[in-house]
Amino acid sequence: MKWNKYLSMTVLASGFLLSSMSVQANVLTYDTWTTNSGGSPNYIFTVDDSTAGKFNYNLTIDPWNAEALGLFVDFGNEDVGNAVAVGFVDTTVIVPGGSGASLFATDTSSNNCGGGCNLSGLNPSLIAPDGEWELVFRLGDQGYQGQQTFSWVTNSFGLGLSDFGLVGVRSQVFCSGTDLLPGDQSSCGGSDKSYSSTPNSPPNNSVPEPSTLLLFCFGLVGLVYSRRQVLKV
């Protein structure tokens, strides 16, 4: 009986100890942009590494004054390989009539992201020595679709969030002044090309591992069982 009690206490203590060893979900946020227009849409681009071996991307425009059309990522002097190596998965919640994200190109010096989509004229300085965009994503289709937010996943290529450098965004249906989508769509006929190389890194968010929680529960169950055995005696 004592052995059972000591075992249960050991399991419980292990659960408490491991609960402090949590998965660190780091997040990069790009929200300061240089544009070729008089003002830039309210882009908020985030990347996190909460899934092992993966990068999770999210681009939203909030307040909503444009619709994204393409996004470019420069990792510096790196090559990510072909589409199979990228492991792209679209996780966009698609609105009726809308469409999600797709992988357009890898390891390219081109500023093209499909029909009506490019960064021509913006001329951001790609990181030397390769001077390439490692990832180019197409977001939706040309013409207003009512899609405010896009999200997707790729492999992490053995890289970390600190390897993210220059990011470029192309958007359409850009509103001027205080106009916002979807209400002012008829007056939002502009476009924008912007880039950013200054991500913000918020504090880490600790997420307990499922195995840790399970071990903790086993410890609690063991203590309850031991207590019942003592009461029976």
C-alpha cells in the first residue's frame, strides 16, 4: 500500500515538474510597411513555430481597407527546394465566393505572383548574395472576393523564425481615406505594393504538452486511489 502511495506521489510530482517544461510558441509579427502608394493597407502578417517542423502563416488586413493578392518571403542565402519540399497546406477559412492561398514559386528572383500580381516598381532590396525570394504565395484571385484573411502552413526547412527577413505584399481593391471593406467596395479601386523587414517578436506563449497533462492526471488518480485504500483500512 505504501509502495502504491509513493508511486502515485512520484507520478504527480513528475507531472508538476514537466508542466513547467512547456512548448514555446514563438511568433513574428510584421505590421510596419514601406509602400509605393500614399498610404499602406493595414497589413498584419504573422508567422509562428508552434508546430514542430512547420511554419504557420497568417495575413490579415485590419481595419480592412484592401484585399491581399500575393506575399513574398526572403530567407536570405537559403534554398527551400521544390513544391514537395515546401509541404504547402492552405488553412484559409474561405468565405462564399472567395478562394484561399497557394504556393506560386520558390527560390526565384522574379517579382511576379500571377495574373495582376507583382511587385514591379517597388524594388525592395533582396538579401545578398542570392537575391531571391525563397517563397512566393498567391492569395485569392484577381478582382474583389471578400476575403480578408489568409492562412497557410509550410515546412520549416530546418530554419527558425530568426531567418525571416524581407517580406513583400501585393494587394488590390485598396481603399483611400477612411473607406473600409466590405461596405465601401464600390469606391475602393486602388492597389498597393509594400515591403517590411522589421518584424516584432512578442513574448513566448507557453503551451503545455498533452503528454504532460496526461501524466499529471495519472498522478491525481493514483493519489485518490491510495487515499481510498487508506480509508478502507
